[in-house]
Amino acid sequence: GLALAALAGCSETIAPPKDRAGSAALPVQSPAPAAPSVVSETASLAGVLPSATYLVDITANGSAPLRDGLYEESIQNSSSKITVRLGPAAPAFGDLDGDGRQDAAVTLLADSGGSGSFTYVAAVVNQGGIATPLPALALGDRISIDSLRILDGAIIARWREREPGQPMTTPPSVPVEK
């Protein structure tokens, strides 16, 4: 099966989900010359990202089916909600699994109903015209994401976080790239 290292330099390997519950059909056109098919495929993939179902551990059942880039879930016995939204970094596009098809990487911003605001990164693999989000990987709480890109089959994220022991009220300033 397909296995991807979610971020270069991380020891965590992410495998695709066993079922297709998180998959979204891509309107991928029939094969055309290389340059036009890449452009139309990327545009099609970008179009389904705001409505895909992402696998993220912050929700009760481990998934967040986005609608227009947002998912909200009530918290039992609370007026607070868990929210998962697409962003803040722009999606990145490239081939993650070596099959020649455009895949994507997205960031997700998840609020648990408390003070935390967690940033995740998720790969979205194009499996024969089906956009299949892989389990999201948490990058940090209240970090500042700078960029996301795909290079040589790996997702590379840049963000800023705090020094160990710094209070969460301190603006993140320590650069990280993984």
C-alpha cells in the first residue's frame, strides 16, 4: 500500500485510510498533453479541497467533513464548538506518491472549544481521480504558519513557534521547517 512521510524529517509515516469515507471525486479530464492536464487537474483538485473530509484527531469521530472550508461540531454539555477550517496557508500542489498525478497538501486550523488553536497539515492524494485525504499531522498550538510546499514527493512546512517554556501569549518567533 501507499505510505507517505507527511513531512520531510519527521519519523511519522502516514498511510491512507482503509475506507473511502473521506474521498471526494475529482472531475479529472481524460489524458491530454502534459502541461494542460497538470493545470486542469490542479484546478480540479483545488476545487474539492474545501469540501473534503479530513481525518483529524480533534473531532469526536476523527473526521471533519468540511463544507465551504469549515466544519463545526457541538461539544456535549457545552456551548462551545469544535471547529476545523481550511487554511491558514495556501494549499501546495505536487506529486507526493510518484504516480505522476497532482496531489495536494493543506493546512487545517482546529479549535477545540478551549484556548488552543491547533494547526495541522494533511496530504490529499489523487488516487485515479479520487481526492483522498490522509490522516492530518498536528504541527502545534497557536503557531504561525509561513508556507507549505511539495518538493521531491515530500510536504515541507515552515512555521514559527515559541521557545520551550515561553507563555502562549508570547508571539511565535522561532522558525521551524520540517
